[in-house]
Amino acid sequence: MEITSATQERGTILSVSGRVDTATAPTLEQAINKDIDLGHRRILLNFSGVSYISSGGLRVLLATAKKLKNPDDRFGLSSLSPEVHKILKLAGFTSIFSIYSSEGEALDGW
Amino acid sequence: MTAGNDQLISHQWQPVFGAAESVIFPFIRKIDTISSNSYVIQTPDVILLIDPGGLTEQAENLLDVVGECRSERDRPLFVFLTHAHIDHFIGAQHLPAVASSVSAVFSVQESGADALERGDGMLTQADLLGITQLPMKTGFRLLTRQRADVSGAPVSLAFSNGAEVTVVQDRVGAEPGTELVRERITFGAGPGLEVYHTPGHSPDSICIRFGELLFIGDILFAANPGIAGLRGWSQEDLIRSLAGIHEILMGGGIRFVCPGHGRVIPAQDADRMLSAVRNDALALSNIAELNRERAEDAAAFAEDCMDQVNELFTIMAGRLYYVSYVMDELGEPEIAERMSAQFNGDAIDELLEAFKDFADEHHRHDNVSIHLALKAGQVIARLDRAFRRDELARLIDPSFVQRASRLLSDYTTMLRGFCPPSDLAVCELTPLVKALVTGLSVSMSSDEEMFASADDDAAFLDMLLARVGTRPLLEEIDLILDAGDEPVSALVDRELFSDLLTYILEELVGTGSHRITMTVERSGNEASVMISADTDSPDEPGARKTWRFLERLCERAGGRLAITDADNLRKFVVTTSYA
């Protein structure tokens, strides 16, 4: 799994590629926490390169949603592959945080 | 260093109780399908190597051990095979010091000796495992029909390694149906051994008794999925042999049972395990032979099945975490924690990932199918144990739990050599589809039930948890059902047909469709259900495996499935025979 982080005026985008599984989920969590610790509280995960998410990855998403609950905070995912979208949708996660079709769509609304 | 009274230690010399001046060097491996355990025994007269294993490196290590014994005092070497499956001997095939009948005498039950000598890759499983097996000479044929003619009388044999051996064949077993052919073999003045013909796992399987040890080959695994049904396997023989071994163990004098794979077992525990094997074996009437073709089918089914299992387990875990999240939001952290703990997520993820890694490696090296099929069987058995169905079915949509259970059970059934169940019966499709759609559109508990439970804290909590955990799949979907007024009856398996339609609807909803059309109709001798939806994700990676899984499921449900993607419209048409 690879993660690159880029902070813009409207939020921080973490672009993730590869598999988010038991082995890699802690790395994703650390990367997100690092940005939150820096005071970046509008976080968008661009999952265009993520082909698979395990239950360990889902836990990281929920933990992040719990941390970003203030009225001005934002947390969302964009550019999901059909496989990952299906998991999030059927698990009920799409009602916890926003899913965007693209980075642009997310940041325009933030 | 000697072993304690309650164990045998691998890779160490230790005395064999009940056999004077004899020591054993066990070579115990973690269980796999590549190579067996091996055992080297020294007596004053002879060196015995039981099952040199399937790996050349293992056989070379054993030769070093044998070489050290010989350097202390040279004695003839006999290589006994508990049976001639290649994981028990192929490692020695290219080692002249073992494979040559001059230096070492291969000792194998008569039918196994025949198979080795004609290079019969079907009986030795070399064909199934994709390994080349050369014909091998066996110097000492055990439990021969010829010696049965002189039952009870000693027969003297002389071998190329200089040994002179006395063999007495007889039959043992007090009860009808437990009788085993036995040979008592002595190599000189020191302790000898006894071999018993115990077919079932293979026609040539034997048990070897030496001192207080009983070497049983692979009979402990003989009823396992993916083992039962191998060429030469026999349910009837297996059950008879198990009864005979039980009698040997009950006769006393056996301290440890040494299996072909895995740890050495105290005799009492082994008897209990063998009894469980017998119960499993009794259920295996008329299973299909496990040959290369069936292994390929099983491996393909395994991969499709594991993809769906992976998806279902991840969704179930996600649902529980979602419930946990909502409870946390409602200020119920203890309940939230309890919910998260209901799913053994890390252990399940590790199992699923272990299978994926194995499958990736398998395809990289173009390995034979049976390994993948067996690995899937192993992972599915573990998932089955870690899966808390009853608790989960109360908390989340039971359809996920039921379908995951069915997949696990279907794969095990197939690997055992049976067809997964399919119960075709005449069924009215319109009411079936309507009931399914209704079930997927409304909450499992009504508002009235919620209100009614409000006075009872525990009942309200249960209701709330179930309500959060069971979100109707179609609640935000614009679904048009066109079923017409004519009854449309078809020959289908009702449960599998419902599963199929649920998987299809989940696929469409999960990949972002908001408007779905379902049509039930009859055309001539056929009845069909068509499900279509707009989609912006044609040909996504992984879809083909899902389609293959759905096509197989549809066949079992009594129909055939056509999937098309055109102009951003994905269409699934399930066609069955009109009944």
C-alpha cells in the first residue's frame, strides 16, 4: 500500500493505493493520525487505487470518523472502486461519512 | 538426551520403551501435503527408517542420521513405508543410498510394492500432485498373499543388504469385522516388529508396532475432505481397519501413536481421535473419486467461493462495527465494545489473507490444483470454527450469515466428494420475487414493535441493535417490479434462487445503482427473471470471478444466467424451465 498526503486550502487529501488489509491498515491509521495531529481536520481519502478493504481497514475508517466529529470537521472518501464501494455500502458505512465520485466533488462542497 | 514418559521429542535420540537396546529419532514436521514425518530406529540388529518423506532435503538429513548410526556400528538398513503415497517416500527417489535396493531394502505392503514397481502415479498420488515418479524396486514385500498360504509358519528371507529376516504371518482380532492380517518380523536376536494391514486410506496402508510405539501412517486423516476419495481409498476397508486398530490399542502395551503427519499422540488420545475418524468415515458413502479433474473443479470453486466468503465476512464485520459506532454515538460505550468483540475480525482477516497469499503464490508457480483445494478446505474449516453464527444472526441481517454458512458448507461438501445440495421443486416465481423484494425493502422490526419494547430495557436494546444492524438493502432504491398477472412457475431450488437474486441485487446496489427494474415473465417453455440497472462501472476488475460464481450458483438453483453490459445498463437474466 502507498499513501501520499497533500494539504490544500479546503482539506488534506490522502491518496491511497493497494490493499487496505490487516497488515497495511495500521499504516493508513498512522498516516491519518499524523495529519490530524498537525491540525488537519478536513480529510479526504482518495481511494482510486484501492482494490480491497478488509475489516481491519473498515475499523480505521470508523476510528477516523469518530475523531472528526466537530461541526467544522470533514471526513470523506472519493473515487472508490466498485468492490470497495460495495463493501462500504452494504456495511452501512455510507451513512456515517460522505462518499464522493471525485476529489473535486468533495472539495467543492467543503 | 532421553524423552520424558509423556512425549517423544523430535530430532533427538531417545529409548523405545518395550524394545530392549533400541532408540528412536523422530523427525516430526508441521502438517502439510508435501512431506510426511519420518522415524529412524536403531536396534542391535538393524536400522529402520519409517517413511523417508516427500522432500529430498529431509531424506538427505535422515541419511546423515543413518550414516552416523552406521559409523558407530554398521547394520542393514530397511526403509518401511506406512503406504506408498509420494509424500512418504519421493524425497528418497533420487538418493541412491536409500533408493537402491542394495544399500537399503524398501519394505512395502504387496499392493503398494506393485504400484511402486510399475510407477503407478495414480495410486501413489504423483499424478494428482503433478510429480514425476519413476518405477522403484521394493526388496521386501510385506503381508503377501503367498505367505498367507503358510499362515503361522516362520518364513526365512535373505536380502541384498546382508540381512536375514524371519517373517510369520497370521491374523489377529477377536471380534468379527476387526480382523487384521499381521506379520511378525525379526531381524536377529534383538526386538522385532509387527506390521498390520490396515487398508482404507490406501490399499497398501499398514500400521507398524515396535515396542510401545504404533506407527499408523495417515489413517487419522483418512476421512478428511480432500483426502477421502483419493485413488485407492475405501470406506469399507477404512472402517474395518479402524476397528482393528482400536482393538490393538485396547489390548494395551502401546504408549504412543506415531502418525504420518503431525505430533506424536498418547495412545488414549489417539483412540478417541480414531473413533472420530470412524464417525466421519461412516458418513462418506458413495463419494466421488478425488482425481485431477475434481481437484481442478474444487480449486476453481474454492477461489470463487473464497472471494464471496471474503466479501460477506468483511460486510458482516463492517455491520457490527457500524452498530458499535452508533452505540458509541448514543453514549453506550460498553455495548459498543461488546458489539466490536462479537466478530473475531483480526483472526478472520488473517485467515482470508493467508488464503489469498497462498492462491497468489499458487498461480505464480502454476502449482497443481489439489494444493489450492486443500488449503481452501483448511481455511474454511478454521473460518467455520471462528464464525459465531447465532450471535451474529441476531445482530445483523441474517441473510449474510446464512449465505456465508452455506458457502462454507457447500465447499466442504464438494471437497468431501459430494455434490453441494440442490433441491429442485416447482415454485411460483412471482410470489417468491415479491417476498424477496419486500424482505429487502422494509426493516425487520416495525415501529410498533419498537414502541412496544420501550418499557423493557433489555428488549428495547435488542430491538435497537437489530434495527441498526439490519438496514434494508433496497430502502433507498427505486425498484420497479413488473410481474404481470399470469402465474409463472418454474423448477428451481427456492433457497438458492433467493440467494442468487439477493447476490445480484447486492451487486447492483453496492456498486451504486439507484434504480432497478425486475421483470418476471414466461416465454414458451421458459420462465425468466430479469434484473437490470444503470451502472457506471462496467467491466470492473474482479467482476468476472463474481459472474462465474453467480453462474455456478444459478446452475445449482435450476437456471442459467446471462449477464450483459451495454450502454451503461447492466442486465442479469435468469432463465429456468417453465413447470
